[in-house]
Amino acid sequence: MDIHKMMSPNRVVLDLKGKTKEQVLVELVEAQATSETVKNPDKLKKAILERESIMSTGIGISIAIPHAKIADVTDFTLAVGRKKDGIDYDSLDGQPVKIIIMIAAPEGQQNTYLRVLAKVTHVLRDDGARAKILAAKAPEEVIALFENV
């Protein structure tokens, strides 16, 4: 499974504009909507925001991994957002989030979903990888970090 193939330069937002968690999540859903695998962006937005209202996906060390599994997504799609100065995200460690990886997944693929989540987390746990994402000048640099994982 090559998770970098689930990404696309037009789904890597190197400068999120939003000032709130909800605003940056909506920005990333809009980026996700550029994928032909996302059939209904409004339903994806609703699912992402509902999931976030249950429990924050800010897992600490400046990262968040919002996710949703819905019928209106036909294949796994990842979007990456960066907010260099951080955003209040109600993270587990109480620290601002700077890197957000959004996973849009089809229903009924729990095992694949868990593998994707594990690979994303593996990359983001590395201090060097996070530093490279924060320093990236082009979306392709971010995507390259997820190759060979």
C-alpha cells in the first residue's frame, strides 16, 4: 500500500488560512473535494465535523489526523494541511496543531483504514519528518515523505 499515491499536490495546503479548527477542517475538505473519489463534499464535511465533536483528533506533538469513513468516498484520499504558527485544536497534549492529515475513506474497509492510519502516524511521529513538512516549499516535498513507508 503506497499512501503517497493517496495524496495529490492539489490536496496539500502549505498555508492554511483558517483561524479556527472548524475553518481549517473545512479548507481541507475543500481540498479533498478535488479528488474524484469524494462524491459528496458536503457529506464528508459533516462527517469530519461530527467526528471531531465527539473527540479531538489532535493527537499531540503538533499533529492532528481528522478522518471519516462514508459511502460517498469511493477510495482512500489524503489531504495535508500546514499552519506554521499553529492553531488551537483541543489536542491531547494541549499544544497547538501545525500539521493536519485528513483521511477520507470508504465505508467497510476498517483493516485498510487502520493500516493507512498506522503509516501516517509512523511518518508524523518522526521529528525530522515533521520539520521537513513545516519547511517544505512545494506540495511534492510533503508527498515524498510518505513514499516507501
